[in-house]
Amino acid sequence: MFTSIADVRTALCEQQYIPSDEISTAMFLADRLGKPLLAEGPAGVGKTELAKVWAGATGRELIRLQCYEGLDETKALYEWEYSKQLLYTQLLRDKLGNLLSDAATLHDAADRLAAEEDVFFSERFLLRRPLLKAITSDNPTVLLIDEIDRADAEFEAFLLEVLSDFQVSVPELGTLVAKHRPMVILTSNNTRELSEALKRRCLYIYVDYPSLDAELQIVQLKVPELGGKLAAQAVEFVQQLRNLDLKKHPSVSETIDWARALVQLNARSLDKETLENTLSVLLKYESDLQRARRAVNQAASETPPRRRTKGQLPTDYENYR
């Protein structure tokens, strides 16, 4: 579909996603080579969003498998609706009675019942979970396997077979082969080390926090109501927060939330009152809030704005004196 990296970049931008050159290249190669893409990096930098916008850019259905501890193949692949089977059995009880009524032996009755197994073990009773849904879809899909690092190693091993062959064996139905090979995007927040076998089957990209210019572009795209000067101050402030030793650094999504909060408060500058009232939009731990406030107060008391050096928190210092 895409003939160049530039085409990919343009398509993603049209979906309001600002890709780096590395992301555009990785998506182009994953599409052309038909290989899964493993996107690793901090939470909230746009890894999940990348799958969503790729589905939008290609016109494919997005199928999402959210991983978690204890996830097994029945929740990811398929389950049998036994209650529905039981209901059918009860409804067809009279028919079964007629079928077996003149059977001469138990063996004969069993053979007759076995001949009708397709009635009870068919796709009408198969509850498709995300993996099987992507494999059996009549149209091309984007399969998002989100936060694979949260799943157990056993599930990761099971996933290797699916990603290698894109086919699934259902004992009652046989082997189901993918009608269209889905575009697979796996995301990881790097909470545990993934196996080399999984990484070997995927193209790999590390999605880090964006540069100041890139993050400013994102904010201006997502929150155009925020004034240009304040947007630049806000993004620079967030960038400097990430230099602090925090338990959780603010994500890009939290930068966008903060920008929207500033719009709702009709903020004109990052003065003391605004920061005090909105800093919790960016930081979600009390220890991080206290550390950030100390850093801001120290920067405000020690260095005049005009002499601020790279690495210091940008604020409206006059309001701190």
C-alpha cells in the first residue's frame, strides 16, 4: 500500500500522529516485510496509539489483545460456549431420542451420535477471542498485542507459534489458517525482559519521550486552543521534569492532559498558583510532587529568568519572590 517511508509519514500525520523518522521507517518495513513490530519504551509515549492510527491509515479493523498477568490461551484465542451447547442439546432432545430409538446396541447408538457431532461442535459454539478473531477475519486487520511484558512467560511462548504460522489448531474443527495475515504490533513498557525468541520474530523499535520540538508539535496539534507561547513554556517545563529523579516521569498523554487543563483554566502563564493547582495532572505520586516543587522553588530563588541555563525548570520566577 505504501511505496515509501515518506508515504507512511504522511499517512500517520493525517491521523494526527507525529512520527519520528525511526518510527516511519519501522512501520514501512513491517508493512512491506509482513513481520510483527515490537514497540518498546516508557508508558504513555504513543505505542498503543501507533497501532490505532495505523489501523485508521490503512482502513483496517483494529483488534486489541490487552495482556495481563494470568492471561492464557482460552482468553486470547477461543472458548467453547458450553452453556449454548447445553441449550441446543435440550432443544434437540426429542430429535436425539428419535435418532437413537431404534439403535440395536449401545455401540450402534454411539456411532449414530458421533455422526452428528458437527451439530454440537461447530463454529456456532466457538467464542472467538482476539487472536482467533484476527486470524479468521474475512478482511485484513491490525492486531495490537498490548503490554506483552505484563503476560507470563508461558503465554509468551504460546504466542510464538501463533506469530510464526498464523494458524491455530482447534481439535474439534481442525486447523484454522489466516485468510489475511494481520499486521501485528506488540507493545512493551519494559517491566520485564522479553525472550530472544520473541524479539527474533519481530522488527524492533524503541519509542522514547519525544524531543522538545516534536512534543511541542504534538501539543499544538492536539490542543490548538493553547497559545503558542504558553504551549512552548508548558512543553519545556515537562521536558525538564523528566530530568528529575522521579518515581514516574510525565508521559506525552499527560502533557496533553495538562495542556487541556491550562486551556480550561484560561491560564496565561506558568505562575506559581497555576503550577501549584495543576502539577498533579503531570505527576501522580506525592514524593514526585514534593521533589518537583522543591526544584521549581530552588530554580526561582537562585537564577533570574534571563540567566536561566539549560536544565533548569522554566517558570514565571517573578511570581515566586
